[in-house]
Amino acid sequence: MYNLFIVVNVDWFFLSHRKDIALTAQKSGYNVTIVTKDTGKKKDIEALGLKVIDLPMNRSGQNLLEELHTCWFLYHLYRCENPDIVHHVGLKTILWGTLAAKLANVHGIVNAVSGLGIFFSEGNRSIISKLLPKVLRFSHHRNNVAVIFQNDEDKSLFLKHQIIKESQAYKIKGSGVDLNQYNYTPEPEEG
């Protein structure tokens, strides 16, 4: 039986965007573990029969020591738990999780870019923002890393900065919305 870790920065985002993926994997025979920041939804995830590990991550933090602690935590977790596949959702979990997975020799890595946030913005001069393309390039230069994008702009940035090769990129039109729960409504007319 394969071990799948889904790493998401906060528990409520997992429930709204990745729950069905986890449950489908579980039904297919995977042991599924959710690694996420507990903001009060941990019991809801556990009630689905999923194991939850609390992720020490500050979603909007830019303190380098805190960020390195997150990377170290994930590296140690991957070395001890030995997942077969890790699925990182969001830029910060992709940044630190993919680096940790590379160093821990995780066999399969699937990253889902759900937006690039402030890190690739022109005005951001933080240390992390400057290191970001370099760390991403180092951690993604492996054949076992696939990256899912929801728009061409994010994909183009990753290719422009030579973070990935074209063969690693996959574009989907969206994810995480249960069409049985949300009704289709046409876009409002401009004006």
C-alpha cells in the first residue's frame, strides 16, 4: 500500500479544495496523511478517516528562521515517515516541501500552484523572494517532480525562471470545486 502525504498550508483550505482528492486516493487503497496547520478543523479532517499532522507554518510569514524551521520539520517528517508520494499545495509548501522531499529522497512529488502570492511581485525585495527562484530551481530539477498550474501566467513564470522543464508542467482549468455542492452561475455582464 502506498503512502500519500497531502501538504496544505491551512486545514480549512484542505477541506474546501483537496478533500475529495484525499478521499478518492483513500478509496483507491492509499494511506493518506494530511500535513497542515491546525486552525480548528483538524477534527473535521480526522472524522473523514484521515491522519493529520500539524504543520508549523506561518502562511504570510517572511522570517527566514521560521521558514527554515518549516523546511527542517518537513525534511524530518519525510525521512521518518517515508511517503511514496507528496502533494504540495500552495507556494510556501511547494518551496519548502519540495526541497525537503528532494533531500529526503521521496519518490514522487506533485505540486499544485494555486497562485504565486507576493513572492514573484516586482516590488518584493525580501530575502525569501530573492532566494525563491533559486531554491525552486534546485528542488525541481528532478524527473520525479510534476507541477500543476491553473493559469498560463504562473506556468510561464516557472518556465521563464527555469524552475521546471515544459515536460514537468500540467495545466488544469481549476480544482477543488464540487459541482454537486455549488451550482453553475454565468458570469455577470460587464458594466
